[in-house]
Amino acid sequence: MALIRFIKSLFVRHRIFYVIAIIGALYLISNWFHFLFPITNLLCLGLAVIFFIDCLVLFRGSEPIKAQRLLPEKFSNSDLNELSVNIQNKYPFEITVTIIDEIPVQFQKRDFKKTFQIPAKSNQEYVYKLRPVERGEYVFGHLNVYVSSPIGIVKRRYRFEKDQMVKVYPSFIQMKKYSFLALDNRLTLYGMKKIRRIGHTMEFEQIKDYVIGDDVRTINWKATAKRASLMVNQYQDEKAQPIYTIIDASRTMKMPFDGLTLLDYAINSTLAFSNIALKKKDKVGLISFAENIKNHVPASSKKTHLNTILEVLYNTNTKFLDSDFSTLYTQIKRKVTQRSLLLLYTNFEHISSLERQLIYLKALSRKHVLVVIFFQNTELDELLHTKAEDLETVYHKTIAQKTDYDKKVMAKTLAKYGIQTILTKPEDLTVNTINKYLEIKAKGLI
């Protein structure tokens, strides 16, 4: 067994083949120049001795190398996630290390390789990043570490950390980014609009003394008469308003853009938006549907509610079936009894597909504030701006223009029936969704 382990962990470097080729050539030449034969024998013997010494140096001692792959608790989908490999060198000399990490199959990355030197009796850490584009469980294989001595003839392979698993969740990095900016009042840096409030759509908080700068329209004349000094009403933003994000998990949401499906764009946006809404003390709920209702999380403003939403989003997937908006309408009518803000993430590629569902969308908008969010096909942008120089290009460009025009017609059709819309590029989804939420809050529509 020890011999088998030795053979499996022993590898030779490329340079030894060059030396063997040279020795072989010298043996051939020695047929004509006989004085080279003993010299070649010495070279061959010297190579064997060096090979033996290098093996002895590398394979002596117990566990002269220790390596550890340090993974985060979870990965954030569509973001660069940092992980590291820590290597401890117990050899009394500097070694050359080559790391070949067996990356999960979802990345389709088979060329991971990093080579560097580690001084004697020291540690070194190598950091790299991975960007997942699918949610789920990712399993790392062996961490292969190939070590060679300063002699550099052979390499010894060590294997560590087999079958480490990490879960990829919806983009919590994106969620934290927008959460930080919201608290720091710097959302405009990422395209958030400053919405001017129209009228008084806020809840009464208290009566206080007037100070310079207060809105004179809020003066409370009865309190002023009693106190013989100006008193004003103070308001606060309305809180605990129910908001539901509704995710269409049908086949139309499986369309990929920049490696990420529309469903995952919607899921990432839902998580970031829900965090913002909860920080503004609103109640947030979640519904996902396709041919039937997949998940229904009632609206709540509890601090732990975001974790509930995160776990439900993690397990939301599509079975490539068509969506049933009649089932969605029935579910909302039965379960969502209070007037709410409904953010519907879906996608319509043809006007006919919108027309089939319009009756249910109009019915939902009568009782709730409905915002239909669907996507521009950014894959057509290059084609739309390409100069048509042949008949085939003219045909393709015409179809692209028709598709782009249909999307705008859909948005106007929905607006005609009082249904608010967001027609957005996938990468701008989160920003545009939060902007619409802030706009609706400012106008007091719910």
C-alpha cells in the first residue's frame, strides 16, 4: 500500500524528459565517437542519483505540507466571491508549489492553476475569486498541491479538502450594497432618484413648537391658540404598508442575459428591494407562481422576515411551464385582503401574450397598486445599431426593431389601464424597482 501511494503521488517535471532526450542523443552519437560512451554513462548515473536524492528529500517526514481551502459560509449569486488557499511549508528549504483546485462543475473551469514559491518553514495564502450564475449547492473536489524541491526533477502531489460544499444564495452582496447606501443617503450614486413629496401623505406623529424652516401649512391653529405660541403638526412616513413581490417562475423567465437568467435577476432584485422596504418599516411578502402557486410568504415587518424570504428565494426555480395568471389572481383575491403594492416580475415577448393576461392584470389593479416589471431584450441592442448592408441583415434588423417597438407598446397599453410599468434592462432592474417604490411612497398611492 505504501508503494502504491508513493507511485500515485510521484510526478516528474518536464525538464527530466529534456535531459533523457539529450542522453539518448549522446548514446546514438557514441556509436561513431566512442569516447562519449563512458561520459554518457556517467550522465545517466548522475541523473539516477539526482532523481533518487530529490525523491528522498521530498518524501521524507510526515505531513511536511499542510493546505486548507477557506470557503465563505455561502456564495452570492452573480457576484465575485472571494476564497483562499492557505499552505504551510514545513520543509527546511524553499519549495515551488503548484495549486490545481477542482472547481465545482457549474463554473466549467478546467484550467485553474497557480504556481509560486514558499520559503522554508513559512505559510503563504493565495486568494482568488469565483462568480457563480446559478443558485444551488456547489461541491469542490480535491485541492491538489504539487511540491518540488530546489533540485526540481520530481514533484510530490498532496491532496486536501475533498468534497467541500458551499451554497449559492441570491445576491446578498447586492442587497448589502443598496442597504448601506440607503442608510447613508447616497442612493443617487447608483441612479436612485430624489423624489419630491406631493402633499401630506404621511402619518401624524406629534405637535411641536414651530421653528424657522418648518412648513407653515402644518401650523396647528387650535394648539397655537391654547399655548399662545406657534405650534405645528409633525409627520412621519407611513409605515407597515403591505408590499408583495410576485415572481413569475415560468419558462419565459429562463431567458439568459450575461450568464444570468431573468428569474435570477428578479430574485436578486427582490432580495435587495425587500431589505430596503423592511428598513423603511413596511411589511414585505412574497409570491412565486407558474402553472400554480409555488410559494406564498405573507407580508410581515419582523426583523427575521428577510431570512425567511432569502430561504424561499434560494429554492425558487422554474419547470419550464407556462404561467397561469388566473391562479395568481385567485390566490391574491383570497389571501391579500388589504390594499397593497404588488410588484410583478414577469416577461412578455409578444403583445398577444400580454393581451391574454390583461384581464387578470386589470382586475388586480382595481384593488391594489400593481406595478408590472418586464425586460428589454438587450441582446438586440447591437443589432438595432448595426448598419444593414445586405438583405439578411435588413431582415434581422427589422425583426429586432419590431420586437423593441412591441415592448414599448406593451408598456403604453398597461399605462392606459392605470397599471404602472417598469420596462428595464436586466442589469438596471434593482435600481429601477427601488426608484418606483420610492416614487409610489412619495405620492402616497398606497
